[in-house]
Amino acid sequence: MTNYLLAGGGTAGHVNPLLALADYIRAIEPDAGIYALGTAEGLEARLVPERGYELEVIERLPFPRRPNLYAIRFPLKFLKAVAHVEQIIKRRQIDVVVGFGGYASAPAYEAARKSGISLVIHEANALPGMANRRAAKYADAVGVAFEPALNLPNSIFTGMPLRPEVEGIIAKPAKQAARTSFGLDPNTPTLLVTGGSLGAKRINDAVVASKTALIAAGIQVLHVAGTRSDLEPEVDRIYHRIGYCDQMHLAIAAADFAISRAGASTVSEFAAVGLPAVYVPYAVGNGEQELNARDLVAAGGGVLVKDSEFDAEWIRRELIPMVSNAKSLVKMSAAAKSVGVADGTKRLFDLVQGVLAAAKR
């Protein structure tokens, strides 16, 4: 029996691929020990136990970005976190750590190295994060979701692990049933609006301001405003707004087109199912979101719009004609699917198994 420690979390972009691999392992190896490592503050604190897995919790320790009191205290806190994970590895008799980035990953990587066990990293973004960049040098293997990240040492392209629910709608699309599950009209062209699990104010404001125009154009809207949004749930004819969606695979299945940030999981899931989208990359950060969507957009499966340029006028001028053109949507859907990876979970699982087999030789 193999014992796995899956480390990562914070946002859905880290948690979803972790859970996808966990579910795949459980299906293939029912007797395997599957444990997750995360923090009490991240989405994993709710989503991992809901999925039926044990969550080992460590302190949330972002890398210090500037010289201050936290930076002075960080080295000791980090060593304590590493020691904590080493104890977990010993207690759970872990054979391999699989890390997905996020606050829990860096201590897990160092603990795996010190414990002498196998380490596999999955990098979800086109521009790798700090923890994954540092640990890739000594990891046994690194799976990447986007080709620009292949500059990491020991890396191989695996694509993004997709949750079984998403794989299900790839294998058996059910658009009308998905729409009905949200109280939407099953026969009306549908636009999905999402800013990720936390929401996106720029996207929310633009869509709310253009609601009347969207309704007038006969475009049904499923607007997932996000957990940090002040917007209240609302139903206005064919405009439906909700706060958080635990059934995003159904929201994706219901849609003909989407407006979204360009988080790694979102781009990968949209591409795999062939959902064309307007991507509005998060304006703050290192530009990773724009890179995530670059190849898909180049193939014709989506459109990139700068955050500063995305507003209600853009929706009225550009998006409504785009969504109203059925032939164009078919072409964009096929283009998106042409760059999507539908078996990313299996590819990552196979990579982990290869590392474990090599360790036994």
C-alpha cells in the first residue's frame, strides 16, 4: 500500500488539481493512504474534508517580500513548519509527497527532501511560483500544465489534473440538464461570468452595468460573483446571479461562452471542454494569468482583454455580437478544445507512479 501526501492549497487553483489527483488515486488504489496538507485559512480547509480526505494543517507562511519583522521571524517559523511536516511524514509513513504550490507546499518540499522520500511537483501556471521554482531543482519530477513552464528542471508536460466532474462533462455533455439545475432556460444561449472562487470586481461591475443590454440581446447570464463580492443573489428574467458555486462543472456545462479571469484551472478546464471565453487577466502580480491564456487565445479559442479596458461598453460593442454569432462560437469551441488536455490527471498519476517505481529499483 502506498501512502501519499498531497500538499497545496489557498485558492481553488491549487485545491482543485490536488483533489483531482486524490480522486484518481482513490479510484485506482482503493487501499492507498491519501492525506492532504494545507492551512486552516485556505479553501482546502473546507473542500478537502468535504471530499472525504484527511487534512493535515500547518501554519500559513507566505515568503517574505520585503525586509520587515515578519521577514526576520520567517526562517525560524519555516524550520518549525518543516519539522512539523517531517513528523507527519513519519507518522503517516508517507512514500511520496506531491506538491501543487500554495502556502503549504514549500515546507512539504523541504520535509520530503530531508526525509529522503520521493517528491513530485505539479506546476499549474505558465509562470512558475516561487516555491515550485526553488524545489524543482531537487524534485524527482515536475509536471507542468503549460508549455512555458517546461524551463523548470526535471519537468514534463502533463497538462492540468481535471476533477472527475469536469472529465464527466467532456465525456458526456449535458448542456440543457445543466442549465435546468440552475433554474435557467434550457434552450437559451448562456453566458457564464466568473472571476474565480474569490470573484473579480472589474468583471462584476462591467456585467452588472451591461445587464440590460445582455437581456435585450437574448443572452442568458449565469453570473458567479464570488465570495468577496458585495453583490446580492438576483434573478431577473434570464439574468441569474449567485455568490459562490460549488458545482462549477455544471456551470461550465451550461455555458456557450464565458467571461473570466485567466487562472490556471479555469483556462485548462475551459480548453478541455471547448468553452470559448473572454479572458480578463488579473492586473496585479507577475503576469502569469496572461501567459496561461496565451496559447489558447493564439489558437482562436478565446480573447484576451486588459483589465483596464474591460467595461460595460466593451461588452456591448464586442462581446454581445461575438456571443450572438453561433457559427463563430462553434469555431472558437473547436479551437479551444484543440489545445485542451483531457487526461491531465492520468498523466500526473503516471508520472508519480514512475517516480515511485524508480525509487524501488
